[in-house]
Amino acid sequence: MRALVYTAPGHVELQDVDEPVANEGEVVVQVKASGICGSELHGFRHVGFRVPPLVMGHEFAGVTTDGRRVAVNPLVACGECDLCRRARPYLCRTRAVLGIHRPGAFAERVVVPEELLCDLPADLSFEAGAVVEPLANGVHAWGLVRADEPERVAVVGGGTIGLVCLLVAKRNGAHVTVVDLAPERLEWAERLGADRTAVSLDGEYDAVFDAVGAGPTRAASVAALRPGGTAVWLGLLAPEPGFDALDLVRMEKRVTGSFAYTRQEFAEAAELARTTDVSWAQSFPLEAAADVFMELADGRTDVVKALVRP
Ligand SMILES: [Zn+2]
Ligand SMILES: [Zn+2]
């Protein structure tokens, strides 16, 4: 079968690879749409979690060999440890992600543990199904602040993760400011319901979502909190914390990371996708995937979310 293979740092290419074989408890999914994630654009140039040769792709939807239309939760956990038993498989110490630690979905077919299949609502397209994974990140991030009932919310970064945070915050009735330097991203944020857009973070907020993850955006996300507010960090650009620790102590501000989602949050995201505008996702054939990948990595295109359609 054909697959887009990450062959060496900075390189992806379309190759013929062996057909994947399902073991017990696994199924083969024919991939219909698979989103290119910002973490892949960054990760394939920096030596780290992804080891070539690798078929990436962890945001996807498709059809099983027996005809089920599914979105796939890409997070594989042990299912037995203390955290898995407490319904937190995303924190499992031995977690693995399809497309990072195992072959992913930039291919015609992919092997998936059966328990990770999430049935697509009948009226949901495969494109929308591929957006369930990023949406689930937004559902989880909101869950970390839900108990505070945040009203004034800021989202730093108007890429896919920033937009899903915006969408979920709006569903929950918040007044949302989206911050980004790129005017076309702020336009998308406005189309998707942002109450205000800005090129830098000003004002005071009950919760700030940092979907960039650089030292300066982290510092700003904490500085702009009201006393007792929470900064939720989803971005993974750089390791620097950036914030003023004394401010954290004196104002009881909180900072939490947000990574992945529970099975239930993934299912909630599939439901949410039914009534969400996903016109910011644009499809490309597998043959074009290598070019699209490089264009995105080089910042030569302003496509928010590119979907590969094998
Ligand atoms: Zn992703
Ligand atoms: Zn576990």
C-alpha cells in the first residue's frame, strides 16, 4: 500500500510499504481522512519523540474492514495501571500514540486496537471525523477549568488547537479573545465566534489557553490571569516556563498542562463535531501530501488544517 513516510529529519516521501497486519484485538482501518498536526510539522524537523522511518498521522477517520465508519482515538494505554483504572489513560506511563510510537494514518490502511474505535454519527463526514481528535483536545482543556465557570477567556494562538479551544469555550458561554500575529488566523477566529481578536494579550481573564507553548506566550498567559485564575498550556513549541513564580504564589494563580483526552471526552468531541463549522479543514490527495507537508512546515501556506485523503 502507499504511505507518506517520515524517512529522516526534515524529509517525508510517498512510498510503497507492506500491508499492515492486525493482531488479536486489533482491526485494519481504511483511512478516509487524516489531519496533519502542528506537532508533526515541528516534530519531524527536531530529533525527539518521532523516530524515522515512521508513518505519522494521529487525527483520522475511516472505515473498518467490516464497514464501520469510525474516528480513531490514537492514544494506546496499558489499561491496568493506577492511572488507567482512574479513567486517565492519557497519563498512563506507558502510553503510546498511533502515528508517533506506532504506524499512523498517512497511509491507505492502518492497524488500530479495536477498543480505540469511536463510531461516527451517520451524518458526519470523514473530514469532520478527522477533526474529532483536535476537538477532543479542546474538550479536555476546557474540562480542566470547567469547575471555575470561566467567563472571560483568552486563547493564545489561532491555529487548530487555539480554534478548538475557542469553539469549546464559546459552547460553554464564555466571552473569548483570540490572540495571534497572523491576520488570516484572526479572521478564522472571528468566523468561528471569537468576541474579540488581538495581536497581543492584554486585559484580565479567568482562564487563558496557551496553544503556542513558547516562553513569552507562557509568561503572558500567566500575567494576564485574574487572581486565582488558571492558565492551561497545550502548546509544545519550547521547554521554557517563562512565568513569574512569585506572581503565582501571591495571586494563587494556577498553571496546568493539558495533554490528550479521556475516552469519554473523545466521544463528546465526535458529538460536538456534528454541529461544528469545520470549513477551516481542507482536503488533499495522498499524492500531494509530501508537498503540502513541506509547504506547511515552511509556512508557505495559510491552510489552518490540511487533511490527507488516501
Ligand atoms: Zn495532533
Ligand atoms: Zn496505564
